[in-house]
Amino acid sequence: MFGLPMFDLKDAAGVITELTSCRKTFPQHYIRLMAFDSTRGVESIVMSFIVNRPSKEPGCRLARQEVEAAACTTPCTAMRPTSPKANATSK
């Protein structure tokens, strides 16, 4: 997180100022901008996008392995752990 959270903004000028400052500080880094909606009373991200990328991205390599799935002969109900609380409340 670059700056402090900005609550109750009426226009986007404050966000653009912070974004410009962040880009000057970290010109060769990924910068993700996230927005929250306070009208619902929850702290969930409602919008998120990348606003800055490095000029040279390192890339990645994915090594995939194929394996055989093991057959399960035990019924799922037999695999559930029993808790002492569940036993105490059922009596």
C-alpha cells in the first residue's frame, strides 16, 4: 500500500494525485488500484485494475505434471472427523 486509504472522496483528483506520486516513486513496478464501496457497509473490493506495468516484464514458466488419480474406496461419510462438541450436542 502506497498511501493512506482515501474515504468519502467526492472527486477523483485526490486519487490521481496519489497515483502520480506512486508512479514517480515506483516507475518500474506493477501498481494496482483498488476501489471499495462504502454504501454496503462491507470492506470488499468492488473494482481493481493494474494502472502501471514495468517496461520489461520478467515472464514465468509453468511446469505441468500429469499424474494418475488415486481411487478412493472409503465412503466420504466415514472420512469425516468426529468432534467432541458434535457428540455432546446430539445427546
